[in-house]
Amino acid sequence: MKRRGLAMGLAAVMILGTLGGCGSSSGEQQGDVGAAEESAVTESAAVETKEESSGEETVITLSHWGSETDEKTYRERADLYESMHPGVKIEITYIPSDYVQKMNVNFAGGTAPDIVVFAEDVHSFSSRGLLLPLDEYVEESGIDVAARVGQTAKDIYSYDGHLYGIADRGGSMVLFYNKDMFDEAGLDYPTSDWTWDDMLEASKALTGGEGEDETWGFGSETWWPYWMTWVYQAGGRVIDEEGNLALNSPESIEGLTFLQELTTVHDVMPTREEYANIGSGANAGTVFAQGRIGMVPNGLWFFSNLQDVDFNYDVVEMFGGEQKVTAPFGSAMTISATCEHPDIAFDVINFMTDVEAQQIIVKNLEDAPANLEVLASDEFKNAGWTSEQVDIDVFVRSSEMTYAPPIGPNWSSWDTIFSDEMAGVFDGTVDPKTAIENAEKRILEE
């Protein structure tokens, strides 16, 4: 595999960042001496890059989706890279909607970007040979990917024994709770050692009222991180080690049955019909923001939806069943197989997922950084994600609790099927075993 000197020229910088992350739970290890050494190596690499370019500019294209904040943040990180590498220009395409569909069109037409940001759909592309395996680049650069972004994140973006992406943004599902509702019910706040039964008992006490004053203890959705978490917490799984469907198990049924009974037996969670009766677009998050749901699982971005609420809230780790696990979130940077300068593209990814560039994600309040050192830093904890005095460190602790979802070549179709069939579980109209059997039958018939 062909290499340029650029990737190796920056290896010392990346190894230095990785070692700092292994030895620290915050950003405090980056002292003046380390910063000076890193600056020296970076300046050397920049000179190397300029000499390599011989006055010719290398253009690397990159695509991503998201919000205007995402667009701003990717651009700032790219500008920082360009300032250190005068011979490289990064052109960014921001695609706010229909991202995966448009990427399919680009790959089919031979116009795929060099660097493509992907989330759950990554292996629908890697499995078709459309993405470049990164193993040799990682080995030559000296990156410890698991140390940088966590083993789960490494596993998620690996397929058939090869790594295809390095996690760029991360985060996990945590439990948001309305402190005022707990206070009014005379309840202690949730703790990190809560079980399903603890959650249920609190939910019962938080549920009551009628009409516009009706409240529920717990809220959830049909999106995969919600229902799948109950499966994994019960000790079940969606696929086995060989990639075969394994959802139809006593453990999975147990987890989904407990979830369903929150509606059918205990009446502490709204159904989709009840959400619809509240108003157009109502869901667990919006009704929580109205002060009518006591607890709801969600991610870091949910803070932006709670800026104007008139109640106090906090966050804590997800409760647990047989196992204490939670759903991961995030995205990764990949390289298209047609990239003309994969060595430089990888160097961009290396830089984007290391400490300095990941700090920009935090500065702009874009998302949880995938880099574990930055995630554990004081900068992340004190970034101002919300005006509430909340336990931001929960996202650091929860990053160690995540399971690897069954992301594979058919993820998009599987996700649609699962969402369809799990709707009946949430509504109490289909028993979990039947829903699982229906889902597996549809998948096997594809």
C-alpha cells in the first residue's frame, strides 16, 4: 500500500496524544513541556508537508450531515488542519437531509468524497467494497484506536475483521429526570445503582392526573436505542458472534415484556396514541420538556431542547437489569475506496479525531467528542451544555457502559423492520415474542 511521508511525519504527535489519554481522566496531562514538544513536531510535519507539495495543492473532499453548528464545527477543524498543512485544502460538502441516499448516488456515479462521515449505515457501504480498510494506515501511524475512542466505538466501525472508520463524535444514552416532579412526589432522585424495579416504583409515584394535567413516570420511543437497550440489559442480543439473528431468546423477550408492561400493566408510559392526543409531533422528549414525564432516556444533544423549561432537571446513568448497559451514539470518518490521496485523507482523519481538533467540538457545543481524553476533560464538563447544574460527568461514566449495536450491511432495512414491529410492543397491541418472530421473518425473507 502506497504511503507518503506526511502520515508518518505526524505519527509522533498522535502517539503523544494517545499516551496522554491513557494516563489521565482529564486534560491536565497536557502541560507546557508536552505542548512545546507537540508544537515542535507539528511545525516539523507542516514543513514536511509543504516540501512534499512542491507548490501544488492537494484537495481532500469531505461530506457530512447535521445542523448549522455541525457545518461550522467541521469547517473550523478543517481550517485548523489547513493552517498546519499549507499544501492541503479540505473542501467540505454539508448535506442536511437525505444524506445516505445522496451518498449512494455519489458512490454509484463515481463522485464519492474522499472522506465520508457515516453513522449506523457505515457497513452498507464497507460491505460493498466502497470504503477503504484503515488497518494498515492505523498500524503505520501508531494510533491505538481503542485507547483513543473506546473499544465499543472501534468494534462498531469494524466489519469482517477490518476497521473502516475512526469515531469522530460519540456519546451515550443517559437518564434525564425532572427533579421538581421527584420533589413533589417525595422521592429520592435516581442513582447510578438503580434497577428496573427502582425505576418502576418511582414511575408509579410520578404518574397521575387527568387531561392536560396528566403525567407519566417514564417516556420512551420506538427508535432502536430505546427498545434495544432493554434487550441487552436483560442479557439478550440481536445477533450472535457469527452475525446470525439471535433476538428470539428468553432474555430478549423478558426485556421487551418489562418494557411493554410499563404501558399495559402499570400505565406509567404513554402510548403512541396518547402522544398523538397531546399534540402534533409530541414524543417522549417534547412531553418531558412540558414537565409531564418524570424520566426519559436521551443523549447529550437533548440539552438544547431544554433551554427554556420551567423546571429543574438532572442526568444520571441508565438503570440496569441483568446487565447495566446503555446505547452508544456517534459517527465516524471513513475513506472512499476511490480516494486518490488516501494517505493524506487518513492524516486528516487522524488529526480530526485527536485532542486539539476534538476540543473544537466541545467549544462549539456541537456534540460529545469521540476522543475519550477530551470527553473526560474539564473543558467538556464546564463547556456550558445547559444552564442547569447537572452531572455532565455521567457521559464519561456511561461511555464505559455501552454495547455494540448490530450494525451491518443491512442495517437500514433491519432498522425499518424493527421499528415497524416494535411499535406494537410499545402500544401494547402485539406481544414481544410475536413482534420478534415477525421481525425475524421479514428479515429472512429479504
